[in-house]
Amino acid sequence: MKKLLFIWLAWVVIGGLSAQNNKCADMSALLENKVWKVQLPQNKQYAMEMEFRDAGWRSVFLYDGKRKETFYSYSLCGDTIKVFESRKNYIIQELTDSTLVFQYLPDTLTIGVGPVRCMTDNSLQGQRQNENRLDSIWCAEIGWNIGVLDMSGSPIKDLSTIEPPRWAKWNYDLEKYYTSQMVYPEELLKKNQAGYSVVMFYIDTLGLPHGIYILTSKHKEFDKEVIRLTKELPHCLPCRDKDGKRMKCYYAVYVPFLPQHYRDRVKVDSIAEEEQKHCFVEWEAVSSFQNGKLCSAQNYITQRLKYDPALLGDKQQVRGIYTIRINSYGEVYDAKVVRSCGIEYWDNQVLEIIRKMPRWTPTINYYGKGEYRESVWTIPIVFKRNGSLIAHTTEKHLEVGVPVCYLNEQGDTIVPYNKYKFCQTDTIRNIGFVYEYKQDARIVCINNQGKELFYMFKHDNGPDYIREGLFRIMDENGLIGFADSLGNVVIKPQFKFAFPFKNGKAKVTFTGEGKAIFNGEHHEWVSDKWQYINKKGELLQ
């Protein structure tokens, strides 16, 4: 009847020391919750061993296979525990002819050279701390990679060479998915039994899990719950190679099972569920293109249009409206004309550009497990005679130092590369802002013909904001004036300093100088004579 039995410690936290025994030193003893080894020879003699942080313990005793009467019982973490009369410091959890499962609560231990008295801490805070400690120990013991693996099972060390799988609500951290959606095995929850399970599965090109396999675990009931949750995973954005092609991959996840953490989560979930009953808005993040701005898709199409404005005839502009259908993987799968611009060639060109668009970020629904959804965008495109200037670069993004030029709608270069250091406006319909190519660069306002109009007054390290239809501008000598949103100079530069318009008037001065404040981080204009002007530039009395 020889058999190796594994005995798990639950509930026990060695929290502190008691100096009631003068022979006990003031030292901390910390149980590591290691596996107890129990042997059951023919004569029913048990030999038990347990490891502590820096000491070992061994005990031998006899057991005749019969159930003993209990001496007393008491409550521990809400459960009534029976204790053997002959061994008051043993808590019996299970007892059959072939199985003896119990928990040992030591009175004293010898750590190093001094004995210490140990007290159990069964408070909620104590349980949480012990679970955190165990979780960190178990994580440290896991020797394989957690996350993305190639189809051979080897870790992908450089994730920059691929696009890792991404789930709607959980992004790249699936451990949060498992811990937030799990249903703790009931019997193990009653016993406060903690543990973990490490699952590996492969993700196909549709972003769905297959080939679920448990790599290691503390209990088979944990495995069942992890397998259930893995099967119910919503589809992810699948793994892609450096060329953007979908590819299969393995994924490994460490899933901790911590009883008190689970109870805390259930309590929080019940409150959130009640709050959702009173929520009338569906919580979604709409699909987005590139930088996420509403005009990004429209600008992408406009930048790639090539057409002859002569086809407009005697019209100044025409407008077409088009729909873009995006699937739950962010891929464009359909494009249609809602309202034609009146010129079939231009409509077809827009549809062709849409069909070749890069992937979008699909719509995300955050309820429950979270999922990616399909979406439809309606985009107007305006074909104008005067046209616009479109910023063009060979790099991925418009940023300082990147070579940028401006093209018109026919693809002609209006502003050549490297004329300006940085282009803040990617599409110039009326006016746009660019930075000079020198150390102390000024901001230049240009129109849609590439003509320089004036310098911009800097505010918050950028062009001045429009206030009441006007913004501040500057001339070569640094004098300040005002212009409107079409680039028309309304009040010519003449002031040493001017504040923005407020309630139809602006505070200005013809004298003074700038003074540094706050250790030179900011400046203020000091003058002994301030006046007010209206929007015609007239001085107010």
C-alpha cells in the first residue's frame, strides 16, 4: 500500500512572533507552503517531511487506519475543523484508509540557532498578503516563457519582429482575463486552497484558440476552469509577421488561483453589475484609422487622389460620399458610393484607394469578455478647383526632422523637401503652419499655394489659438498684429505686445520689454502704458 501523497497547506500565514516563552528568540519564521511528503508503509507508519525557508522538519508517528474520536473543534476561516486528541496541532482535512490529508500548525520552530514561537494570522488582510507571497514564489518557479511562442514552442525573444496577438478588452495581458472571469472551484474555495495553472494553446489565423494543453498545475480542478475559459476566449487580432501577414503562434499564460483575491473580485463585480443596470449607454470604442483623428481617413484618401480640376467645368467644387466597411479584424472589406460626385472616374478612384487602405483599429465593445466588432464609416470627399496642399513624407509619421514636402491635388510639388523643418498642418485647405529650418525656428503661416503670409505668435510652443475669430501674428521685427482663420491680416503688426481678444477687445501696448519669471521658464511683458483696441484696431477710450 505504498503510495506518495501530496499534502497542500492552505489558510496558514505565519504572521509574527510571541515572546511569551523566554527561550524563544525574536525571529521570524516563514512557511513556504511546500509540498508535504507522506509515505504509507505496510505497518501504517507515516514519515513526513516539510521544508521551511532555511530549516527542515521531520516527524514519525503511527496510525492504525481507524478514525479517532475528536478532542475538540473550532472555527478557522469560517470552516469547522476537527482535531485529533493525540495530536492537537494537527488539523485533519481528509481521512480514509489510503489517504491522510491534514494541516500542521507548529507551536515553535528552530530557524538557524534560535527557537521561535509562531502564531497563525487568519485575518482577511493576512490571507491577502500570504496569497501575494505564494503567487510571487510560484511565478519565480516557472522556467518557461509566458506570452507568445513560435510554432516550435520556443519563446519569441524579440517581439518587435512580429505583431503579437491582441484581445479587445485585455490587450496583451490574458492573465487579467482569466482572473476576472474565473469561477473558483467550490470545494477548493471552501478549503481556502490556493494554486495556479499554466496553459498553452495555439492561436490560428482567425485569432481563435486551439490545441489547449496544461503545462503544469497545482490541482486538476484549476485545470478544468482554465480550459473552459480558454475555449470561451473571444477572437483576437491574430499574430502577424513583419510583412503584416497573418500567422499561427503558441501562447502560454500563468493563471493564479487565490481564494481571498477571488472573493474580493466577486464583491467588486456585484457592485459593478448593479451599476450597469442603471447605465443606458453602450460602452464602446469606435474604430479608428492611423492616429485616431476623425479626419485621418479622409486625409489619407485626399492625399492619394489624382484628378484634373478641368473636369469640374464651370463648378468650383463637387462632393461625393462613400462608405467604408471594416471587419472585426480592422480590415477594409467593402466600399460603396453613397452619393456620387458626378464624375464616375473620380468615384472609382476613391473606391480603389479605400480598398487598399491599411488596417484600422476595429470597434471594441467592453462589456463582459470584450470583443472586436464590425463597423461602417461614411466619409465625404470634396473635389475643389483651388485644391489643397497635402504634406507628403517617405517616413511613417510627420515629425520634427522628417523630410516633408507639400503636393497639390494633381501631385505637383508646391513646397519642396527640406524647405521647412516641421509641418504642423498635414492638409492645407486655406492656411497651414510650418517651422523654419534653423535653430530658433519661427512658425510661418502659408496658404494653399505655398505662399508665406506672416509669422505666428507662439503660444504653448505652438501657433496662437483663435479667440473670437482672430489670432496673433508677427512681422519680421517681432511686432504683433491679428489675422483671421482664412489668413487675412485684420490688424497689421504694430504692437510691442498684445493679449488675445476677450469680449470684443484686446489689451495692447506700444512700449515695454519681456521679463523672465519662474526661474526663466516663463516670461511676462512689462509696460507702463496699456491700452485696449477693438477688432478694427481702433484704440478704445
